Amino acid sequence: MADDKSDLPPEIIEIILLKLSVKSLLRFKSVSKSWDTMISDPVFVENHIQKSKESNSHNLFLRRSNLSTFIRFSAVKSEDKKFQTLGVLTETPPSNVGGLCCRIHPLEPRKSFGTKIVVVMHLSGFVVIQTPAISRLLFWIGSTTYSVYSCTNKSWITLRKEHDGLGLTITNPSGLCVNGASYWVMCSITTKIMYFDPRDDKFKMLDKPEQIDDRVVFLVNLRGSLCLYCYFEGVEKSTVRIWEKENGIDNSSWKELVTVEYDYVSIFSELEPLCFIENKIVFRKDCDRLVIYKPCEKSFEAFEKDTPVREIAMPPVKYMETLYFPIDKSKSKPNRKRKCLQ
Amino acid sequence: MAAETGTPTTLTLKSNDDELFSVAESAAILSVTIRNMVEDGCAGGVIPLDNVDGKTLASVITYMNGISAIPADEEKKKSYRDKFLSDKDFETLADMVLAANYLNMSCLMDAVSAKIAQVMEKKSVGWVRRKFGIENDYTPEEEAAVKEEHKWTFEGVETDDDN
């Protein structure tokens, strides 16, 4: 080994770089052209997301709150049981609420991404932000058709839904995006799970765990996996049971993740799983506060009182810092120039 | 193989600078490369490890003995790894990551690459170029443009003369 320097082969350098933070990776694009190419490679970006999911070290929520007339999207990190706001990511102008297009944090248009993410807000429709690796946005239009925006071709395609005749109502219109596929719960007399498979642009149905009859189910993304939960009400104690779907879009085997017992006070008593922090689960309890559940001790722990849960107008969404959407922490001060759009 | 006799089997490993090391088979088979040799019956005499020097091999063996003495307790193993790597400089870590890769020891590979990443978090671009032996192939204008684009990522970074 010569002098001061080491001669690590590219495959080992890649293993090391996958463990770096987004900030360092963006800085090290300046090291050389080959490092820039490696860090910009879509496969590297996806692998980095996988690594970050495994490490579980970033626990960010994308918070949506109704302060002033803007709808504000911001990232919040939970650390030491306190939320720490990392800065405003973007805001929508008031006139855009439920109607027009806005752009959220455009990706760098050069290099291999070659794409921008567009968020479409629509009164009756909804939108799913897909990762640029999949390069599609799914946009609901009527009851029998849907549109998909391809970031690669920069065009919309309209397709006919195949599962439209079931007479079911979608309970989570914004859908849940897990590993590229989007999932919805549909229910009336029966409950079904429908998903959009981005590989062939088709809607399909997913089997539920066998133990659930026609109970209402809810979906959540925990640790990067699709999870399903439902409530079993008791007299004093109720339980929420959570199942986790095994990896792979077509794989419909579920394994039970955890069963949590909680006090049943009124019909509003609810325990809604949000995300994992290390090996603990964060729940939203009775719609107004957050609690941390420790599965190994089967006990709850409250977040600190000053946690501004009431500012969270909508349920927080698990967010992870990725190379797609780096968070510029130097811009976290208020009154910075607002980045918004059209 | 020799489990029934109760006497631990010892293997002899040879570094590329001809140093010999004795190590218990139970510890050495943390390396999939060595385990395959043992299973294929090629471990009778001395096992030559052509890609690892004596200094690095000594370190790896210390790790093999240390980690295999800890019962199945992931937290204790993790704290042993942290302590084991805490005083290693970049050059040693780079040699170890190569050795871990050659010996196919995933737990050491993971720990050392994570440690290198941790060391790099606050380092400058110049430091990385020197330590990894990477030539800057940007023109000054190109380099300035890339740096300007990600300006915020240079905040809070250790100063470096070459940066």
C-alpha cells in the first residue's frame, strides 16, 4: 500500500458510500467525475434508500399542516422524543389548493434522473408520487379510468380500470405507496385491497391475512413494508393487530407483526400506527397525541408535552431523506425565499 | 469435524509476507473463504492468504477471537466491534476492509465500511481524494460548478488545505 493513500476497488468504495449521509454524498460528487457518476446512478440512489431503510436512523415525517392559507409541506425529525423541524420543503400558493399543478422540489434536470416530479392536486382525484426509478405518477380521474404520468416520456396515458365493478368505496383515496406499488383499501360489505402494479400499469387485487373476516382494515408503511392493521374492540381493553406483507409486489403472504392492547375509553379510542423508531413503534392515540410503544416490554411511553401534535393537521407521513429529495438544512431558517411555483 | 474429541482444532494461517498465525478453527471459520477451505479438506497444513499482510491479519485474528468469545448477543457484539475499531486510523481501516472482503467476513465488512463512512462524514473533498488516491479530473470551472450546486453540503466540514 503506497504512502498515505489506499487503493480500494470501486465495488468496495460503493459499499462504503452507500453508508454515507445524503449531505456527504452530494459533497463528494466534487471528488471526481467517476464519483459523481457513481453517486448519480439511479441504481446507486435506490440502493442507498434501501440501506437507509435498514439502518432506521432517519426518522422524518413529511408534515402537512394548515397554517395560514398555505398548505405547508415540511420535514420533521423525531429525536430524543422531540420533533425538530428541518425546514420548509415547499409550499403551495393558496390558489392551487385543489385545482392546479404545482411543482415540489424539482429534481436536478440533468444527469441520469432527467426528470421532474410533479404533484397534481385535484379536488376529486388524488396523486401518488412514485420514485423516479419507476418514473410514473398515478392520477385518479373518473370511476372507470385513471391516468398515469410518465416522467420519462413526459406524457399522460389514460387507461381503463379493470376492478371498477365491485361497487366498493375507497377508504384511503390517496393510496399508500410501498416499493413502487400503490395500495388502496376498498370496502362496502366486504373489504378488499387493490393495488397498482407499475410494472404493467394494471390494477390488481391482493389477498388479506386469513384471520381477518370482513373487518375494516387500514394500511400503513412500516419499515418500508406494506402493513395492514385492524381493531378488535373489547369492553375495557381493545387491541390493534398488525400484519406485515412479505417483500415482492406479487407476494401476498402476511405474517403477524405485533398485537397491541390499549384502553378502550370511547368509540373514539384509537391507536393508529405511524412508523418505527429503532425497534419501537410510534402510534397516534385518540387522534391528538403521539405515543411510543415498546414491543419487548409491551409498554407505552409518551412524547414530551411540547410536541406540537395539534399542529399536525393530517396524519404525519413517514419520510426518509434520500438523494431524490435532499433537505438543504441551511435553508431551515424562516423568511427564506419561498420556492413555489406557477 | 473434531467436535467429538473436545479438543479445539487449530489452523495455521500465513500472510503474504510469510508470517504464520495460529487460530482456533471455530474462530477462523467466521471467514467464509477459510470455512470453504476447511470443508473442502484443504486446511490440513498451512493456509496461505495471499491478499492479506501480517499486520492486518494479526488485527483480523484479534477480531475473530474477540467476537467468537461473545455469546449470541447482538448488542454485546456490536459494542465489541465499535470498541475494536475505535482506535484504527484510515489506512488500517482500508486494509481491513480489503481483508474482510477477501476473507468473506460479512460482519467485519459491514462494521469496517460503516466505520470508514463515519470517518468520512465531516471530511473535505481534498481529504477524500488524498486518502482514496483519486485524481481530480474536473476542470477548475467544472469543479466550481459542482461545488456551487451543492454549496450547503460544505457547511460544517473540517477545513482542509487542498479543499
